[in-house]
Amino acid sequence: MNKTKQVLKYIGLDFFGSAIAWAIFYFYRKTRLELEHITVQSVLEDSNFVKGILGIAMLWIFMYSLLGNYRKIYRKSRLVEFGKTILQHIVGVLIIFFVFLLDDQINEYEKFYSSILVYFSIHTIVVFTFRFILLTYTNRKVHRKEIGYPTLLIGNKESAVELYLKMENLHRSAGNKFIGFICPEEGATPQSTDRILNYQKHIGDVKDLGKIIEKYAIEEVIIATEEHEQGNVSRILEKLEDEKVLVKVLPTMYDILTGSVKMTSLFSIPLLNIHFEYLPVWQSILKRVLDIIISIAVLIVLSPMYIITAILVKLSSSGPIFYLQERIGLNGKPFKIIKFRSMYVDAEKFGPQLSADSDPRITPWGRIMRKYRIDEFPQFYNVLIGDMSMVGPRPERQFYIDQLIEKAPYYKQIHRVKPGITSWGMVKFGYAENIDEMLERLKFDLIYIENLSLLSDFKVLVYTVVIVLQGRGK
């Protein structure tokens, strides 16, 4: 299964379709709207025509890439792809018209708007026709088991056996090529009476999950455990978080009744899809772009405030203006967070300590800065260089992370996203003075992560601005 070849096919057909659509629209615009008499030769000699075809086609490829069209290339539904194509083309066509064609020679707005509809229709019909042909051809190869995804089955009891047999006996294959199975509990081995041994081989221990995935080039992991083994599922999912595999879980009746199981195909087995990517590709890219733009704007516009604050920090006590401290960021990677120094020098000479409202280590000016969170403003530099985001769980030191993980192993979920200058936990709870308060704040940050979106980021930013202006920084 050559993914690169399939992606190149998809890109090639999108490029070819976009070029054809633009060529057809070009003829339509010149003959019907601008009422020009043109020939094929005159069009081919027009440099704008050639530039337009290449430029517009490349623009569409860039947009499709940005929106994640070329990911999971073998797992596309024609119906879902049609809906995505419609939405993408609405946005793309509007961008092309209002950025590149707004000063066109068409003087009547009625014709201008009708030309938008014509180009949208032509582009959608041509591009999706090519996509439909490729997807139909690919899906048929998947259904006939000519293409398969190396799949690992986690489970060795009756649930795993029943799931395996159902998937193998599907009228239309879902594309799963089972490599083998492992038991859901660490150190466990299958018993000779386990029926699964009649169909699949045991290929390792769950504690070596990462190595097994790498060795067999696993693309999909299906967890099929018994009711009494459900406690193992969360531990397995923790191990799979950093693996680039599709994860599916055999649902319980509770999952079905609560609507967690979504129907993706009329012919497939109902499984619960586990998503470790919290934001769609386009939202992740847009979030980063906004981080960069806003950080640059803040650093420039508020530069007078930075200068004044720096002077006041220097006057309030001896020592450096900025305070650098190692924190743990995305995927557990350490980085240096930068703040205006709000404490006296050597405030932690006896080891790491969390601050309190009446902490004598805080300088008089530091107390004011903390109230309005001015000490955090240098972190826009951390955001600019990519260590942080504007919104995300507050980063902690490894010293406290180790203590938090002992009480709440799920704390590691925090490192699935970039840390932020502000967070839902900071808005709802504020600064923590001890481990228990950190755990209270953690609840809000986990809720934020599970509901991550650009809209939720916007809400957190609005509430943060209100808190800062009111001086309610805890």
C-alpha cells in the first residue's frame, strides 16, 4: 500500500481538475460576460490565461493541503468528501473572487455575482468528478481486500473473537488486515483454551505496545475487551496517545445509549473512534497564525508599557528585570518561560515553593503586577517562538508535575496541547497555592482540552481581559 503514490494521484487530479475548471470559466467569462470574440489560439497566446491556470490550480492545492485533504487518503467516504468539497469550494471561490477578481472588467454586479455561482458550479463538478472516480476505484480495492491497513487487535477473550469474525466475514471489507493480537493486561499471556489462538497469533505484551506498532507498521488498533477488563482500556489509551495510529474501541452498551457511537458506514461494525487530535488541521494552523500575529502586535503596541514595567521592576528591588524558569510544554518538552521578576532575588534558595497572596517573597511592585497579570506579558515572546500559545493550560515545573501525576495520572493529558499564557483553569480558579488547588484547576483545564476549539479560545481570552482590567488576578 503506497500512500505517497495515492497522495500524488489525489493532488494530481485536484490540480488537473482545478486547471480545467479555470479554463472553462475563462472562456465563459470572455465570451458571455465580456462579450469578446476569442479563439483557442488567442487564448493560448494570452500569458494571463496560462498564469491563471497554474496560479489558481496551485492556490487550490495549497488550500486543500491546509484543510487536511491529503491525510488518511485511503479512508475517505464519497458522501462525506462531497460535503467537505462543497464547503471548501464556497470559501475558496469567494476568496478567489474578492481577492483576485474584484477589479474585473465586469461592471454589472448582477453579472459579477452570477459569475461566482458559475465558477463555483464548474469547479465543484469537475474537481469532484475526478475525486469520485479515484475514491470509487480505491474503495473497491479496499472492499475486495486488495488494499488493507495493518491492524492490531487488543483482546483475547470472546468479545475479541466475535469482533474479529464479524469483521472478517463482512460482505464488504473495512480494510483491516489483522497482524495479530495482544492481551489487554500487562504481563498476561493467552491461555491454550482461548479461541482467538485459532485465528490470530500472539505477538507481544501490551507494555511493549509502541515497539509492536513500529515493528509491524501498525496503522489501526482495535481494542475489544470484556466488561471486567474495562479498567485496562484507559491505560492502553495512555500508551497510544503518542502513536500515529487510528484507535477504535468495541463500545459498551452505555456508550451506545449515550450516543458516543456514530455510524460511519452501513456495512461496517459499530466501533467507538478515539480521537487524540483535539483540533482539525485548519484550526490548528489558524490558531498558530493568530498566535504569531497577536504576539507581534502586543509586543509592538505595548512596548511603552514593557519599558515602564522594566524600569519599575529595576527600581523595586535589586536583580534582573526578567525571570527565566524551566517549565514543561507540549509533549513533555522543557522550555524557558519568561516573566517580569515579581519576587526578590533568591526567593527559592530553599527549593521550589508556590506563592500565596501574603507571600513575603513578592516585591511591592510585584504584587501589583500579579494583580493585573502584568508579569505574564513577556510570555508573548514565548508564544511568538512557538513554546506557548495564547490560550492553553498553564505550564508547570517538573518538580510539581511529578507530585501531580502521583495523585492524578491523567495530568499527562495536559501535555497533549501547547501551554498558554491564560487558560480556562486560570479564568475559573486563578493561581494555585498548593498541590490540591493545582488539581482543582486541572479539572477546568481538562474540560477545556476536551472541548478545544477556536471559539472556546476566544471566550477564554475575553474573560481573561475582563479579569485583567478589573484587577482580579488571583
